[in-house]
Amino acid sequence: MPTFFERRQIATPGDLLADGDYIAGENTYKEGSKIYAARIGLVEYEDKKVSVVALRAFYIPRVGDTVIGTVVEVGFSGWTVDINAPYLAILRASDVLNRPFKPQRNDLTEVLDVGDLVVAKIVSYDRTHNPQLSVNEPGLGKITRGQIVKITPTKIPRVIGKKGSMISMIKQETGCHIILGHNGIILITGKSLENEELAMMAIHKIEEESHTTGLTDRILQLIRKEKEKREVVENESKN
Amino acid sequence: MSQKTEKLIDKKGLRLDGRKPDELRPIKIEVGVLSNADGSAYIEQGKNKILAAVYGPKELHPKHMALPDRMVLRCRYHMAPFSVQERKSPAPSRREIELSKVIREAIEPAIFVEYYPRTAIDVFVEVLQADGSTRCTSITAASLALADAGVPMRDLVVACSAGKVEDTIVLDLMDAEDKVGSADVPVAYMPNLGVITLLQMDGILTPEEFEKAVNLAIEGCKKIYALQKEALKAKYVSVKEVEE
């Protein structure tokens, strides 16, 4: 039962990863006893499971995911939301308003209008129906302030880091509140624009170098260095 | 042109551009050249210069064209007006419409179309400069653009042509050889799976010659495949090397 790659080596679609009694994990497929890569990414072997951590992919909705989306259409009984996926999501008015409403009397644009950003959770989705969203939980709802960063959805786990090490470090260092949408959209809200910019810069850096090792430490150094630089500039301008 | 006594293969057995019969034209591939597209690739194969862009998967408009059980793949092959000696009208010609279909059908078997029902992927192939076997070069570029867009694929699709010029079976025809030569066999191939996804023939070959041409084209495909993989990895490896 040979494997043909080393861990964390780059594979391209069609590369033969393993032959024998293995289980095909994410971004791989099985033909007979052979497992091939289906996307470009880094190979990962875990016991009997062979998977590829994709370097490029798009977001596919999953029930329970937190996503950040843009309202693209206001209908009679709800909104259509672009969640950066191949499918548009639906957000029902009854879910947002929490009370009965009449389309004749209530104007939905007063609650959410085209172009508004929302943090929501996917409550249902399958192959035949577009995903449905809900904002009925604390922390969800319309976004009123902050910065939005868009990255490849597959890199969200890297931004979180092992047991959340990366994201908690960024939060601590910049003092920003960060919401990660599983669809690759990130909301950063901080006390000042500088702090938000610092967090944005760190996230962009992670996206660029997601497949390298020792990233958390490097990002930490980067943020600290950047902070120092800014303090120096501030002091000079005071003097 | 065929009236000229110019020989396509000289006494030494070399072709017009000095290639041996089983030699490819020089190839240069770059992946991710367009930032607006979800995936893109640029390829130069000899004098061929082709750009491929992929958008999607996305919701299909008009909606009634969407399929409930699979993804729709749309492909547009287009030659720029300046891509050939005499200005080509930018309107899609019969040939371009046909080639769009041929390219679509050559890359479709590689994509897991059943994974994402009710969606569509758009593939745009723009020929900036044409010098024979553009359909093959386009397929090579289009499959790279798809891989760059993160579309799950069974394998990369590579294409290469072979043909008969002055009684010799040659690899990777260029324009002059295509026009004057007696046969042209474009082949698209998935190297890891050993599957042919496109096989055409224009001209006359004996069964033996045909077999020889197909085998030669597959050999060519395998060589291009190595370059294709290298180009795809290069986009990410460059970042990695700087760090280490």
C-alpha cells in the first residue's frame, strides 16, 4: 500500500496520491483502489485518510457555517444575499423581524437594504435548494461598522490556526474584534482605523503565506514591528 | 502557398523552423495572470499566444438553462482580429463556434460536473496570435485556468497535435504544416488516467500512420503535461521559496 507523496508536498489535480486500502478525504477522489488529487494543494496523510489542503477553492455552503454576505435583492417576504458562493442565499423577513409582518404595511428596506452587509448562519441547504440564512443568534445581524477583508475560503482554517492560536494572537495584539465568515469574508472592528489596518495587513500576509511553516510567530513579529514603526512616526509628529 | 516548391522537411530531416519530426515547439506557460477572473492561464507554444480565463462556478443566467443534476460548462473560443495575417472579423465564425464546442467537450470529462448542480462555469479562450494547432494549445491553457480557479478536476487535460507532412509523421503542427501537410490529428489526453478526451482527424492517413500519429501526439501531451504541472505549482512555490 504505497503512498506517492510526502506530507505537505504540493500536488496538482490528477496526481496519484496513494494506492491501496486508503480513504479519500477532502479534495481527492478514488478510482478502484487508487486515490488521486482533485485540486491543487498540500497533501496530508492521516492514518488511512488521504486528503489535500486546497490552495485555491471556492466556498460551498454548509449547514451551521457563519457567513458574511451582501444583500443583493429585497423581495416581498425576505432578502436575497450574496454569500460568495455559487448559490445565492435567502434570508426570511419573519426570521429578522421576530414578529409577524405584513408585506403591505412593513417596508423591508427599512430593516435591510440592497448593499447592506449581514453576518448570518446557514440553517438549511441541500443540492436542490439554495441556502437559507438566519440571524436569530447573538452576534449575528446587520454590520454597521468595521473593515471587510476577502480571502480564499480554504484559508480560513489557517487564519484560525491550531486551536485558534493565530486568531486569538491577532485579536490580542491589535485589540480588534474579528468575525470570520466561513465563506472567506472577514469582518474586523476595532477601536481605531489603525488597529483595523494592522489586523487587515496580518490577514493578507497569512493568505499569501498560508502554506509555510512557523507562520504564527512571523505574523506576531510583523505586527509588533509595524506597531513600533507607527509609534515612532507618532512620536516624531508630536515633537 | 502549396504551389511553392518550398520543402516542409529538408534533406537533413528538419522542419521549417529547424525542429525534428518528433519535437515540440518551445512552450512557455504562466498561471494566474488575470486578477479579475477566478482562474486564468497564458500559454505560448511557438508563435501561438493564447489567454484563457475561467469564471465560476456561479448561478446561471438565464435560470431556465440550469440543469438540476449537474453544472453547465460554457466555453467561448475567440480569435482576436489581429491574431492572423489578414484581419479576422471579430464576430464569431462557424469555425470558432465549432471549436468552442470541441474545447468544451474535451475539458468536460475532467471536471466533477455532478458536484455542483444548478451552477455554471464560463471558460473564455482568447487567441492573441495563431500559428496552427490552436485548439490543442487552448485546451492546455483552459484546463490550467480551471485548476487555478479551484474547480475540482479528475486530471489536467493536455492536448497536442500530430500529422503527416511530406510522408513523415510529425508532432505539434504549425500553421504552414497544417495548411500544406496531408493530415492533422489533434489529441486531448488526461495523462494520469490515460484517457483520450478529444480525437479528431483532418486529411487522409492509413490505419498504421494514424496509430503512429496518435501515439506520437500522446507522447507530446506527456511532455507538455510536465510543463503544465510546473507552471501551476510555480504560482505557489515562489512564495514558499522566498520564506525558506
